[in-house]
Amino acid sequence: MPRESVLTAADRNQIRIEKLIFHIILKDELQPRYLNEVTITEEQRTFFRDRLDAAASGRQFVFLEDSTTKAKSEELINCDNDRFVQLSKELAADFRRLHGASANDGVFIVSVASIRERKLIFLIKFDHKKIYQYQVQDGGRALLREVQDTFSEDKSSIQKVALIDVSDTVLWDVLVTDLTAKPEKGYITDYFKLFLGVRPRETDTDLTIQALKMAFTWAVRNQDDLPENQEASDYKARAKAYILGNATFDSDGFIDSVVLDGNATRRDRHKASFKQMMEVDGLYGQHFTLVHSALNRKSTKNVRLTREGVRIEWEGSAEDVNYSVGERDENGQQTITIKTGGITSLQ
């Protein structure tokens, strides 16, 4: 059954480049300058593998039925080298044509990569970065010379990424990272969306609700290992505070806000566990606008039901309402304590 999962850290460590080529895109030229082959050393292979690793996240999209990029990606997976080069040229030409006059000098990378038996396609627009080389002369003088046509390790050089999985392994088809896209455009520029032929798999509202639920679900699953003074509602309350206090979602910032613990060892363990859950459930690495109105009372309230049928409801953290649950005694019983200034009979 297809999963929502994105690439985990373990997956990214297993990325192996099967094929790679790039074509040169110049802002003053309407057609790319095509290459027929790229020969790279082992050190350079490591450089490109690390770039693929860094690009292996993003917002989830699915292909439209008439997507030409989908058709070419499906063929790229198993084609021979000559056909791979030809398809890469066609993709570069499509990208350049739709990019128009706003293109920056750089290269368009097409790569087939594997993670164990799984095959993936990487499409990356890599911008040239201005780099100066210096030469020290006699008398302590230095001459600077601009070095052109360079690859940089700077993450901002990777302007656009489409990580494509055309198998039925996951529910998404493409993970998109687009540094120039605006939130109101759905985190993808119009021409890149048209080039890929995709639509978002989930809405910002869907993802906002998912983030809140995930914090609570993780805490429930790990409640026996939580700090003594915390329970699942505290994690849900902190998730809610993060959502209401921010305009956009940042995965690591969300984890840092939800997992608070004075015990550094346990905190690091919990952060790693929460990140892994977010990766498996497809939330980690996604870019979206937090929809504050999605957090209605139904989604933010806490509900507990005892084995005896007593139902307890509240909003906020357990500390906010003076609610606590004691450890189990020798008979397996727990004592619930609610300190209150008064009780109102409702029915």
C-alpha cells in the first residue's frame, strides 16, 4: 500500500547516482547548451551525491494525467544511456522555454539515483555563484579574478528541485523545493508547476491539522517516557502555540518548539524520534502556510475517557487546568487529580 513517507535520513545516506548529466542555461540564450556526456571523479561524485541528499525534501505534489515530465520520467528510469541523454536534453529545453526571460545563468541537472532497489529522478536547476580567486604577489599585493561557470556548495545555489518517484511506493509523485516561489503561489512558481505538470497533494489546511495531530499522537505513543511533569496535552498545546505564532511551517523549528525537556539526553532522543515519525508520515520537509483558522475547538480540545466511563475535556495544557495523573499503584490503578475553585453541574 502506498505510503506518505518522505526520504528519511537513513534513505538519504543510501543515495547512489546511477546516471547524471547537466545542460547549460544562459539568460541571454533561448536554447540550452547541450552536453552529451559528463565524466566525474569519485570526489566529484560525492559532491553531487551530497547535493542530491540536500535536495531530497520538499512539498508533496502529484502529476496531472497529461504531464509530459511524468511520461519522460517514467522512461528515464530504465532507458539506455543514449536515450537518457536525449530525454535530459528535452527536459532542459522544456524548462528553459517555460522559464522565459527571468532565467539566471546556471545548469539544469538530470539524474537517475537509487536507494537500494528504489529508483528516483532528480531534476535540479543549479545557479552559478560568483566566486573570486585571489593570487598574492610580491609586496603583499593580492589580485582578484572572477571564476565563472562554477558549482557551489552553498545551498542557495540549488534554486529548484523536483525529486520524482514514479513507482507506487508512496502517495506523492514529486517533492518540490522552489527557493523563488511565494507562499501565496503554493510554494512553486507558475512556470515550474507548468513544466512539471503537477498539483499539490494536500492543502495548507490539511497540513496544518496534520501537524497538530502529529504532536499529540507522538506524545501518546511515548507517554511512558515523557518528563514526569508533562503529558500529551502539553505537546499538543505547544504545537498549537507554534502554529498560531508563525506564518509558515519549518520542520525543525516545529520540533524544537514541541519537544521541551530539561533532560538533554532524553530531549535529543525524543527530537530524533519525533523527526522520524514526521518523515514516515510525510510531514517533515514540507513547506506550507500555517492556516490558523484550521484550529477550531474540535481539533484543539483534549479528551480523556477512563475505563469506568468518566469523560474529561479541556483546552490547553494539563498544567493550565490543574490536571494530573498519578503513577499506577500495585493494583494497576491511577489517581486523577483536578484542582478547581468550583464545579458547575451541566446536566
